[in-house]
Amino acid sequence: MAPFAGYNMPIQYDKGITHEHEVVRTGVGVFDVSHMGEIWVLGDKATALLQSITSNDVSVLVPGKAQYSCFPNGKGGIVDDLIVYCFDSERYLLVVNAANIEKDWNHVCSFAPKFKMIVGHDLINVSDSICQLAIQGPKALEVMQKLCKENVTDMEYYTFRQIEVAGVPDVIFSTTGYTGSGGCEVYAPNEAGMKLWDAIFDAGKDHGIEPVGLGARDTLRLEMGFCLYGHDIDDTTSPLEAGLGWITKLASEAKGDFVDKQFMLDQKAAGLRRRLAGFELIDKGVPRQGYEICKEDGTVIGHVTSGMIGPTVKCGIGLGYIDAPLYKADNEIYVKVHDRLLKAKTVKLPFYKKDGQ
């Protein structure tokens, strides 16, 4: 256990991170991620507000769809990355990172006067009253189907429903995921948390279900090349530099203007001077956050933001900001580990590919 964002969080259970990683890759594991933040955005100005403060285009959402996005900070960086859940055009739920709840809440509320929205009525922070369990792995939906009357095994990626689960009404049941191995998340009032946890483990006992900690959550997400706030993205990294151009709708007419749009248009026109890239070590070693990325002659061209031995891919992998043009795939780079330059190559993400594809 370790303190994180005001919570005492499990880093790993008795069998360790590598074991838990494999459980999720091949079976089903459960993460208690109740520390995550949840913010309701309500009313007839809800869509307009989100179009202005997020990078993605909320207008393409229909009820039951979720969307990955980020908050540009007005200075060329990122306040946080988040998921937007659309219940209808006047009701959205934002799920944000635990360490950024207060920062995100203050950021969203700072735009309330512009849209004549009332804090506490149109904008509501419910982070302290909602629990979230992430049930992940190829057997996850099969396990959860035992607890649901509705068919959930055919739900598409980044969709959600509000249904009864294990006798608990109005559970938000979503399929977003942060592991790359399929699965779902359930959101419910805190008082229903233990009932859901016990029911899920009872339903999964014949499938080898196990609890999983934050350690394996990190190894699983890195093998997929997913960003982690505070490591790969922060207030100094632009969405374009972070490889998040796909959630940054600069050309959308429906979206119109939004925070930092002009900054990113100018950045794109000038050409990126650095970009977040994935790399694999060719030499043996373990890349870690903060290590320098160099040319063969030792010239520093970037730094590692996340790195480890990938339990499934079984080699040293990492993400890092690398100067142009070497951030492009298939370039030879070097990672400085304890005064040694270890050969590596930039690769196309993700590191982990299902069925070897």
C-alpha cells in the first residue's frame, strides 16, 4: 500500500505486479479506482462549455457514447486528460485523474461565468460520493454478464449504459479501459461499493479472478502506449507534442474556437520541434523516467517520461519526448542509463499487440 491523491492505494497484492499483469492479459482482474474524480456538467449550456474547454468534439457524441479528451490550459499545455460520458446534450459526466480533481474542478468552474452556469447546480463535483471498479481482461464481460440482466458482452468500446448490476440500480456500466485487454468499469454510490466488489469476485471465482494494484495498471497501460498524467503529459506538454492530435479537433466547424486552438494551429504550421514517441531497448537495460535520450555521440535529444521492462513484450520499453526528426518510427536512439548509452529504436505504438498483430 502507498499514499496517492489522498487515498491509501494498493500497489500490488501478494503475488506481485508481473503476476497481476498476466492475470489481466489472459483472464480477469479487478482494480479499485474509486480515487478517480467525477464531475457533472448539466444544463442547456453544457455542450457549449465542453466544446470550449476540451480538445475533442463533443458534438459527435450521442447518448451512451464516451469520448477521450483533454483540457488545454491556455498556455500551450494540458490541465488533465479525461473521459466525457454523454447522457444527453444537457447531461455529461467527466471522469478525471485523482491527483488533479481540485485543479480540474477549479479549471471547469472558472468558465462558469462566461456560460452563465451555476456552480453547485450546473457544475457538480461528486468525486467523494462515487466508487469505481475496473474489471479488466478478456474474461471480464463474461464474468459481469452473470450480474446483469441486459446483454453486456456485445458492448462496443467507449460506450456505456445505466443498468442494474448485482441488484444495485442505476450503475454506470462502461467499456473504456486502460489496459488494452478489454473489460469494463462500474460506477455506483460509495455505499454500494462493497456489495459490488463481493458480487464480482463471487461471479468470477471460476475464472481465476484476482484483485490488481496500481503497479500492474501502470505496466499494462505502458505496453499500450497510453499516456499517464504527470509523466507523459502535464502543464508543459501540448496535445500535439503528446501525440494526441487525434483528440484535438482543430478543423472541426462544429467545434469552433476553443482553449489554445490558435496556439496549436500555429504550432502545427511551424512543425513540431519534439514529440512523445515510443521506443524499445536493443541493449539490455531498464529505462526510467528522467533518463536522457541521446544520439550515438551523446548529444541529448530528449528524455524518458515512462519506462520499464514490459511483462508481456519482455523487453525494455518506454515513452519519451524526442527532438525532431528522430521521434519518427525506426530511428536509432540511445538511452543513458548509469553513464552508459544503451542502443534503442523508436517504434510505432502500441508495444503490446493482441495475437501478435
